[in-house]
Amino acid sequence: MEKPTKEQPPVVIEKDKYNKILTKLGEWSQKEGPLPHHIDAYGRLLRLQVEAKSRIAAPGLALDRELVSGRLRQGTPIVSFEDLSLDWPLMQELFRSVALVLAEYAGRHLTDALGLEGLASDVSRLKQATGDWYQGKSLSTIAAENQVSEGLLAAAIQAALYPFLAVHSEAILKMVDQELWRRRYCPICGGKPDFSFLDKERGARWLLCSRCDTEWLFQRLECPYCGTQSHDALTYFTNKQELYRLYTCKKCQSYIKVIDLRKTSAEVLLPLERIITADLDLQAMEAGYKAG
């Protein structure tokens, strides 16, 4: 296991990072023509999220370093659902917009869009659904009531809540001492990781939260999903350039994508990397592994 470090994440969350991603997508489109369907959908969602994020005020959480450190030592994510500062009219507006994009992308435009629109119009039910999703509870009842697939409902909540979570992460992450965490879920919101990177300085392994893009330090030899540290269960595959890796776990049959920042001198935009490496997801699933 690596020696703990007090350093902050090497890939700093920049306020203009997402605008850089949109600029890059626009350049790709001009140069190569229409983008692949999943990247185009991501770009459409990101534009909505960036616009909403510009309207979200900094969270008014009464958090100091002592309180944050206490929660980290206890293994408790810093921001509970009750702690979130949510502008519900804006959440409703964004939920409607992302739901249309997702329903269209999923090829279920009419039925699911109507169901999601009905949920967006009922703020009390939307609050309940959002809270249940944030706390890892089942959405099956609310999904059935609104005649929408549970997976699509979860995706719509995640996409709509994302800019709020990102704002909270940006405000709080500087108070996180990486020595106090190294757990398999996000120190800010408790979300699971869905991407990771090896930093330039030491090749240390960092995880990226699937919900708020928080980065946190993690062990090189441990599955970020089931926690096994067995050498027999853990392995990785890499490409010829050794820029990307697939870390796999035979115990829980999960995988996570990794980019080695020591192999590139160009600026790396991690949220974009998780999207443009979709071929790695296909390779992993074809080999019998599932996304963690």
C-alpha cells in the first residue's frame, strides 16, 4: 500500500473545465463531422448543466475543517441529502430538459418523456425521488407510478443533480485531507467511482466520482467496488501506448477504466475521458466484466 499523502488532487477542478470540454467537442464536430451518438448526447447534456451551474450560488453549508475531518474519520460522506442547497425550481427546469435528451437518446422519446414530465411537475415527488436516488434507495415504485423505466429515471436525476453536486464539491474539496479517506466511495457525496487515473508525480491512483467528479486518493492494489486486495483476483489490461488501462476484479467481476497521466503531456479533461473511452467499456463487457 502506498504511503498516505497530504497533497491535494493533482487534477484541479477548474471553473472553466466544462467550457473547455464543450469547445473541444465543437472543434471535433467541425473537423470530423457529426459526433458519435453517445458523445453528442453527452455534449447536449453538458451544455444544459453548464448553463444551470452558472445560476447556482455557492452552498451555504456551516462546515469547518474540524467538522469535515470528523466526518471523514467516521467514514461518513461530508454532504448528506439534507445538507444539499437545492434550488428546486431550477432543479425542475433542468430535470425536464435532461429528461428529453435522455429519453430521445434511449429511443423511448414519447412514453418516458411524458412520465418524466409528470414527475417534474410534482415537486414533492421529485424531491422524494431525488432523495431516494441520492441515498441509494430503490426508485421502482416512483418509476412505475410515472410509467418510466427505473434506469432512465435514475439517469435523469443524476444528470439534473450533477451541477448542484459539482458546486458543492468545488466548495468543499479543498478541506478534504486525503490521508483521512481512501475509501471506495466519494468523500463529498458518497457516490461510486466510474473512472480513475494515475498521477504524474508518483503514479498514485486516484478515483473519480460518478456523481460529482470529485477526485480522491486510493490504493493501487484494491478493488474500488468489493474491496478485495487479492493478487489472484486483481489484474489490468493496457493498450500499446499504455495510456489507458482496464483494472478488473475476478471476485466481483467488475472493472474500472484508468488513464495514466505519466504517458501524456497534453491537458486531460477527465469527465470527457470517461465518455470517449466507451470502446474500453465494450471490451470489458465482452470479456465478462460489468461496470462497478
